[in-house]
Amino acid sequence: MLYKVTIGEDVYLGTPEEVVAFMMKADGAPPGDVQDYMVAMAARIGERLDVGGIHTSSEIDFLDSLQDKGILAIETFEEPSAERVDPREALGDDPLIGYGKGVEPGDVELP
């Protein structure tokens, strides 16, 4: 599941772990590891916005609780299929492909 997280004008896309890792790189973000960051941000939000109950046990709990408090918005999307196709298997040895202007079949190397 991919998460699109919007905080003001900032938008992050990725797994919950990736989104929090991106958030940790923002200017003024508290230093430390993921757990340090989430705990420090929960404290900062509590002080500045008088909002408690921010969960810091995992990245998804952290994001969900921030959404529940109206601090950010989350949209979820199914990840694309992880299934991979071997180009030679799908196209064969002599594929019928339309090439763009200036590209010759010999210019394209199949893996």
C-alpha cells in the first residue's frame, strides 16, 4: 500500500516508513532515529497545537494519529504489481516494435 501524505503544501508518497523518513529530512526536523523523531514531533505538536494522543509505536500509527487529529491528510493507493516480465519471453527474439524517429532496431539492446 502506498500512502500519499499531505501536510500543508508538502506532499510525500511512499510506504509509511518511507514517508516518515522523508519527513525526517525536512528543515527543522528533530534529530535522531525514527523513534526519536516521532516522539519529538509528538511532543512538539502537543506543545504548539495543544494536541495529545499522537501514537509513536510505528510509522503507520504515527501517520494515522496525525490524520485523526487533522494535522495531515492521507490517501492510499494499491502498489503496482510486483510481477516482472522477461522482455525476451514477452517479445521473443524478433519483436515487432515501432521505433521513434531516428532510432533503428540495431540501436536497441534487449537484456
